[in-house]
Amino acid sequence: MERPSAIALVLAAVVALFLLLPLFAVVPVSFTPARFLSMPNGNWSLRHYMALLENPAWLQATWLSIRIAVLSSLISTVLALAFSLGMWMYRPVMPGLYYGFVLMPMVAPPVVSAITIYFFLTGLSKVNDFVGYDTVVGVAIAHAVMIAPFAVVLITVALAQVDRRIDLAARGFGASVVTRIFRVILPNVKFGVFTAAFLAFVLSWEEIGVTLFITSVNAVTLPRMMWMGLRDNIDPAIAAISVVLIGIVILVIVGKTVVFRLAAKKH
């Protein structure tokens, strides 16, 4: 495999800096001693980071977002894996039609999806209090609907690189469908499944468009709380939580890359 040239690497670095510099501009703002968004102007303060720890609302919103992201990524990954495996193993007639329905939330306007999910969850709220509007499970299901298409794409790409002959050989030796899936196919696409689950977690963690339609006061996620802070009083604590989230994302991406490289070297 050819390595990229020095010019290509320099251009890639320039593009990356161009895209990332606006994100890092929030770092000095988070250290401002003022009560509004501004540059430190020579005086640096940790008051807004302390406010994150002292205000239980931020911690509650963070914990709620983690729970919803884990649940929605689990639901979407399982559904995407089941669909992708079915399409790969059985090759139904007109597969494009099936993929079109599954990928529809990816191409539909977010407002249309949000309104549709809103009426769906409010309808469920009339018959139960567990799954519906402004509930943890309801928000997780709504997020799963929106992020499942992305998981389908990643898992389908991973399955496309699997040699079908190994599945045919397993079937020829009398292996059941369950055995073929868990002993033959999944070991060959596990990195694709893990990547899909990771992407689903990230997409659910930062989802705000649909969340604004289906939550009120009981299921206030971290992105919604940040939105409320920007809309109501421009709280500088938003800059502080943004810096914390950027740091967490960087650590997670670096850790994921290191783990995958070590696993690839072992194989």
C-alpha cells in the first residue's frame, strides 16, 4: 500500500486545523472571570468549571445523556446488525427497496423526523408512563431511530469485506444459523460492529434537533441544557462544559485508535 506524500500530509494537516481551530477557540473563553461570554483579557479563572461541579443540574444532565446514549446505541446497533446480517445472508429480492426504507431517517429533513417521532411518543404516553414523551426510554428510542441508519451503513460495509465462502463452508458442514452468525460471521466484522456502536453513542450524545421536540422538563439531556443556557442567559459554563466534552472526545478517539491498532497487530 502506497504511503501518502509529504504534500498530501501537509494539506491534510492544514484542512484539519482549519476545521478544528473554531472548536479550540472556546478554550480561552471558558477561563473568563466574567459572568458573560468573553475572552479572559489577562485574568484567568476556574469559576465556571467549579460551577459545573457545584450545580447538580449539569451533573444530572450529563448522567442522563450517558444513559440515553448507551441505551440508544445498544438498540440501534442490535437492530442494524440484525438487518445487515439478514440482507447479507439471505439476499432478498429488490434489496435497494429495503435499504431505502431503513436509510430514510438519514436523508429525511430532521424537522420532519422530529415531528413524526413527537406524535408517535405522545401517542404512547396516553397508554403508559414508561415509554413516551419526555421519558428516558422514549428519548432513547427516538435517538435509535435517527442513528440506526448510520450503524447499518458501517456494518454493511464491514460485511461486504467478508468472503461468503466461509459462510457457505459452515453451512455445508451443517452449522445452524445461530452458529454461523456467532462463530463465523461476527468474528470477522467485530471491529465494524464496535465502530458502529461507538458512532451511535456519539451521535446520540450530541443529538439536539429531535430532543428539543420530544423532551420538556423530565428528560433534560446535556445538549438540551446547553441549548437552554445559550438561549436564556449565555452562561459561560457552556464554554467550560464544551472544553470538557472536547477533551473527553479526544481521549476516547485516541484510546479507540490505540486499542484497534494493538488488536490489528495481534492478528
